[in-house]
Amino acid sequence: MDSKLKQDNSRLKQDLNFLEYPMWALSKGLFKECHLPRKDEPHKTYQVFMYKQKNFTVETIQGIPVFFDAIVLMFLLKQVQENNFSTKIINLSFYKIVKGCGFSCNSRYYKKVEASLNMWSTTTFRFDDSFVVKTSEDVQPNREAKKKLKKYRTFNCSPIDSWGITEIDNKQKLFVRMGDEFIKSIKESNFCKYIDFDEYKKFSSPLAARLNELLCKNFFKRLKWEIGIKKLAEKLTLQQKYPSKIYEKIIPALKQVNKINKKQQYSIEKKENADDIYIFRLIKKKFSINLDKFIDLIPVNQRNDCEKICLKILKDQGEDALFFYLKQTKTQDEKVTRKSWGATIQSAIKRQDFEKHQRLLKKQQKKEQQEKEDQRKKEILVIEKEKQAHAEQIQKMQFILAMNEEENSEFEAWIRTKKKMKPKQTIKDGSKIMNLYTFWETVKRSYPIRIESKQDTLFS
């Protein structure tokens, strides 16, 4: 698959011939109803809707292609390209088409998709010596230099050969067989451009979508495009005849193109001293940057010339990358030239220093987070051990108190009879009383639990 398609699945390859000439129309009134003789029975005719623009013709039997049908065809083309053009038969469902095109999933749109498939399967594009093919020819014997030349040829194709419903694994599946010549012309095209399908289906105005197709084609390696307003109306399939009315239609369409198109912006202006000729120009997007916060990181002799490089870094990678590269190339040497300063940054970008720095930061953050988690687990273990040790001490004290219950009862009886004791015995046994009282108070201070015992009342 093409590298550009690998990078972004929403982009699809389209030959510029299908952008230059309208495969669909803004209004069904542009197609004229014709009756052509049948090949097998010349005396009989069949109905055909035909639209012709110079040497290009669109012929269809069932229905007329409009913007809705263009979105359906683009979606089918995208499915083929996602498979690297390996197959022209697509197996999918009406639901997948409706959802992939961004429409509401209901029976109304299912029927519209079915009508669109019928229409495209009976549509033919005819290029009468107007299909551009780019080839390369050697202009020097050593074959080192090549010049691209345009050639025109007659070419006919149908976008869809056939479609139907088949049974796969006891389930009904929709299959669409794309036109061989149509797919081949896009696959082998050197005269092509990549369209963002996600942006394409966002257009609410068919005129804006058709204008976007023309701008994509005509700004192929070009910064401006001059065209007569009436000729532009013909390419857009507009039916207005007056230049002022055409211009009124184009302005809101161009605004929508600039709003949806993220990569390129366009402007339009009337050419001086020319009647009804307008110039479209490509506007390079500018990214606002406040160099004041980076001023200390930029060499003094480079502050007036570094804007282009800074804008490019800012556009591609953002402010963090710009700060990183400026900090990396910081120097106070006044002899540093703009070329060497810019080359230093460019070489750093090629080495992907910022990406490596970001990866190291992520690893460091992950390591710090893991260390915090380990420290938290250790603290939890310490707390759990302290709680367990505290519980064990309480159990020991309860055991000691239980063992001394019998002695306590004897001690209580002895206290009640202490008035009858002799003075010498009282002093001797009083020492015993005070020692046990001191032990009891020590127990209560060491273990903050409520222990109900008769000693509290006795010593109070």
C-alpha cells in the first residue's frame, strides 16, 4: 500500500481527471434525457440521462448522480484502497455503508444507498481524447534526467460493474464489484492527489464540495489559479448565467472549504483590467507564536531571522518541541550564522532528539510512579505490622489479667480486712498493695483500652 495511505486511513487516492471533470452534478436539471438505439435491437431505444462538458460525457440509465452518490462512491473506493487494490469485490452491508458515509442509520438512507448502487452500476464516464496520462520519457542518453509529459487518450469506464446480495455463512451479505478500468486508472495513476474522506463527507453544501475538488486539482504544484467566472460555473455545474450571481454563490462555498480544509486555505480576487476573470490564491496558514518567552534561548544575531524555522517546528511538533530544540542549541556566540544555527536544529530534528527526549521522560515518569507505588505498599505493610503487634500485646495483657483473676479476688478480700491487720503487717502488705496498684496504672497507660475491674473502685 502507498505510504501515504498507510499513515492516514482517511485519505484516499483519486485521479485528477475525476476531479477536473464532474462525475456528479449540483442539479439534476443539467442532465438531458435522450433515447438511444439498442445494440441488439436497433429499432428499439432505451432512455439515457446524459451530461456533456466539452470532451467529457456522463451517461446514466437509473437516476442522476448527485453529492450523496459521490460520498457513497468515495466510501467504496476507500474500501478498495484499504485492501491495497488487491480485490475489486467488496463484501459489506448497507449499515456499514450508511455509517461509514456519516448518514443516519435508518431505512430511508438504506433505500437511498440501494438507489445509488443501482445508479452507479448503470453509469459510464466517457473521455474523448481528454483523459490525461502522465508518462516519463528519457531526454538524455544516460537516463539520469527525466521529463514528465502529458498525454491524452480516449477512455471509458464504469465505477461499479455489478452489485447484489449473496449468502455467506448462512447470512445475507452485500457485495459490490467495482469497475475494472475505473479502479485500474486510479491505482496506476501518476496524475493523482490524496483526498481526506473524513473532511469530504463533512461538506453540507454540494457546491462547496465540488469547489473543493476543483481547487485540489488546480492547486497541484501551483500557488494561484486564474479562471473566467463563467468557465468556473460550467466546471462547478452551476446554472447561473450572470457573473455577479455566480460570484455570490462561490463566496459562501469558499468559506466552507476554508473552514473544513485543515491543510490549505484559499482566497479569491478579481483580476485587474480583466472582465470576469478571477484569481484563486493559496494562503499559507500562519501559526501565532510569541517569541518573547523563547527570547533568552535564541542567539542575539538570530532573533530577526529565526521566525521561519520556529514556525516550522511549532507547526509540526508544537511549543514543547520548539522549547526543547532552542534550549538544546542555545549559544551566546555572536559569530554563529543563521545557516549554521538552522542546520544545527535541522540535524537535531532528523535525529529525532525531541522524540527520544519524550520517550525518556515517559520512562522516567513511569519509574517514579512505580517507586511511589512501591513506597506506598511498604508503608501499608509497616502499618499492618504495627496493628498486628498491637493486637498481640493486647491479647497478652488480657491473658495476664485472666490469669490473675483468682489472685485479684483474694486481694479484694484482703483489702476489706486491712483495718484489722497489725501495723507491721499493714506496712509490709501496704508495699504489696502499692506495687500492684502501680502495675495496674502502667497497664492502663500502655494499652489505651477500657478494662473494667474492681480495682478502679477500690483505689478511688
